[in-house]
Amino acid sequence: MTDRPAVDIDGLVDFTRRLVRIPSVNQPGQGEARAVEEVVALATSWGWSPVVEEVAPGRPNCIIRLDGGLPGPTLLFEGHTDVVTPGDPEEWTHDPFGAEMVDGRIYGRGSADMKGGLAAMLFAARAIEAIGPFPGTIVLGVLCDEEEMMIGVHDFVARGHARDIDAAIVCEPEAGEICTTQKGAIRLRVDFEGRMAHGAMPHQGRNPVTAMSAFVTAMRDIETTLQDDPGEHPDLGLAYLTPTHITAGSLPQLNVIPSTGLLTVDIRTVPGVEHHDLLARIAAAAEQVSRSSGVEITSTVLVDRPPTTTALDEPIVAAVAAAHTEVTGQPPVFGGVPGTTDGTILWRDAAIPVVVYGPGGKWIAHSADEYVETEDLIRHARVYVAAALRFLSERS
């Protein structure tokens, strides 16, 4: 496998920059349509037939299937077109949507997470197609809304696109690690309903603020027990229960006990944590706080995604590991995804073995001055080519 198809390096770098310049921020009124238009224009210029499916208004998925012409399995490359907000522009030294090239780095929101990986998978597939017939089928899933509710991948699975897929490479930034595990995620909305009263007469009310404080303390106690058992995962670290947002009442007044409160909790789990059992423990804690405070507590699960594990002896893991060594000359480093990706849904709902492997730093996503190195882009595109050919050939 020494004669690898050549990746169009200039095209890859240029297209990454074009994608980064599109502010496809996952916020109301923005969306991913313009980014998908760029993908469609590129794909049609190559003679491909992209299928665009609107998941929500202004939020399309794009699916491309490349039939190699020879019998073989089906491999999915997956990426998302949405990005998180750049936040305060004053925290950036580069234009968040300028795609500035400085010292071999492309700066901008989404450069690593994950328009670089998205571009790399497209240009890798183009390089494979250019060599002529190959075994099996390559599917390119260019999906929306990974950063919030993952409606894109849910729609992808619901429409049957995942039915014949044998394995997937999710092209998220992982700093060269071959990630075969991902943390689970539960996101809770917890509503507190008390009774308004004068601040000087707290006995006349039921204070949701003190109930929220007690509930947060209970979450911390549960977190401590999880960090003891099952403890620290070798690739994923510890489980966390993190309060992320808290409000009480509408307009705060210093001498008024509000009647309502709202708390959100972002829970990240590791293998060995059963979500059903964890949610039961949280419900019991809420009931205890409610009884002691008189405040009604309602917990709503907004997201429930399990931790995932793909076995190291899966063919897709072996293919990516061998391709990594072939291209880089370095032994593979295995790791885990500290968050969740669309691969969580592919693994859970479609039983697809998933490897997460893509260009960009593992901890740089969602930060100011996000960047991806052009050499990293090129290296990963070449690994994608070698991994796909290995997987498709060895499984045909």
C-alpha cells in the first residue's frame, strides 16, 4: 500500500478556508445552509451527486455515496457543518471568520471543530475515486447540528442512511489520537417551584434558591461517588455532574424570595456508569430536597447519550491504526473523546463501529483563536485514504 492516491493539497487547504469563512453558528437565525451549498458546489464540480435533505428550516444534511464498482463493504466518513459561537471578538487576535493563514495555521471558528476534518474527508474520498474502481462504497455524511441536539445524525439514521454502513470514521479533532471510546452525556433541566414571600419573612415562603443550593450539593455528592466507583477511565478520565446555568425568579429584587428557579446540569459519564441507575439516584436526591424544603422539583432529561466503546480488534480500528503508521511513520496512540460526537448516535442507534480521528488539537475546540495546522490537515487526509482502502479491500 505504498502507492497511495495523491490528495489535492492546495484544494484541501483552500476549501477548508472557504468553509471557515462561513459563520454557520449553531444559533437561531443562522444555520448550516451556506456551508452545505459550498459542499454541494464542490461535489457537483467533481461529478458527484450529493443528496440534500432539510432536517429543519435552513438546516440541511448532505449525503454523498461513491460506489467503487467492485464488491465490498460500506464505510462512512462523517462530519458536521455547524460551529459554536465565537464569543467575544475581543478575545480573538484573529478574525473568527477570516480563515487567516499564519505560520502554517488556519485560524478561525470551526477550523479544527470541524471544518478541517470535513474538508479532509471530502478530498480523501476524491483521491480514492480518482484511482478508478475500488471495493465497496464510501458514504460521506455532512450533517447539521452536532453542537446541540444532534438532529442531523438522528435524521440520517431515521431515513435509513446508516442501514448498510459497516463502519464509520468521525473526523473530529483528536490531536492524532485514534479514539475508540467516548464519554456519555446527560443534560438535565431542573425546575423549582416555591412560593414568593418578603425577604424579611422567609417563613412565609418556600425558597427555590435554597432548594437549588441543596440540590447542587447533592449532585456534588453523587459525582464524588461516581469518581470513586467506577472511578477514572484510562482514556476518558472521570465522570462529572456540572451545574451550567441557574436563575431564580424573573427580575431580581433583594428583598423578595422568588417563586421559581431553573437549573441546568451537564453530566458526563464513563463506561461502567448506568444512566438509568444514575437518573434514579438524581430523582431520589430531588425528592429528598423537595421534602425538606417544600419546593416542588421537576427534572427533565433533555439529552441522554451513553458512553461508547469500539473494540480494538474491530477491522476499522485496525485499518486506521495501520494507516496512521503507514502515513506518519509513528505507532498509533489510542485515546478517548472527552465529549460526545455524532458517532455516539451511530454507535447506539445503528450499531456501527466508530473511530473518532481527525485534524486539530484535542482541547482547542470552542476556544478563542481556534486553529488547524495545514500539515495536520494533509496528514489526516492521507491517513483517511490509506485507512479506507485497507478497510474496503480487506473486508471485500
